[in-house]
Amino acid sequence: QLQASGGGLVQAGGSLRVSCVASGSINSFNVMGWFRQAPGKERELVATITRGGRTIYADSVKGRCTISGDFAENTVYLQMNNLKPEDTAVHYCHFKAGIFNDLNYWGKGTLVTVSS
């Protein structure tokens, strides 16, 4: 079970940090990341981090967001700076496990709202 937290309301230009921790029957995760879904839009990748420390960011958040993870604690963080109204979305954490990274786990989401 993945539990995300840290969302909220912030003014444009502000910062938020969301976090997600896995609990329960825990696999050894290989990838942890964040996706987001804005109203009326499809879910999209925000950022991911691998156990080896490799990160990937969506172009829309590069330079404004930093993903970090503690694979020993099964926790992932997303620091978001200089937030824009278009960042408003439900943010979902997503973990992958398995030899082929074919085991997918989703959190319930945390809402980030950026006011103009």
C-alpha cells in the first residue's frame, strides 16, 4: 500500500513537497516516481528515480522539481518549486518491482492546487 501526503494549496511561485511511503507486504522496489492528472486530462509522468539513482523528468517540470528516494525506507519525495497554475493536479506515486519491473503499485493521490 502506498500512502501519499503533502499536497495542498499554494500560490503561484510557491513550493510544496509531496512524499509517498510504501507499507504492508513490501517488495524490493526498483523504480519510484510521480505521475499527475489534471482535471479533464490524462495522467502524465512527472518524474521517476531508479534504485541506481537515475532520474527522469517531464519537460514541463525540469528545473523546477527534484525527485529523491530512499529505497531502504520505500519512500519517495518530490520537491516542487516555482509552482504554476498548470501544475494543479492530483499527484500519484508509482512504484515498480519485479525482475522485469512488471509489478506496478499506485498510491491514491494527493491534490496539489496552485492559485494564480
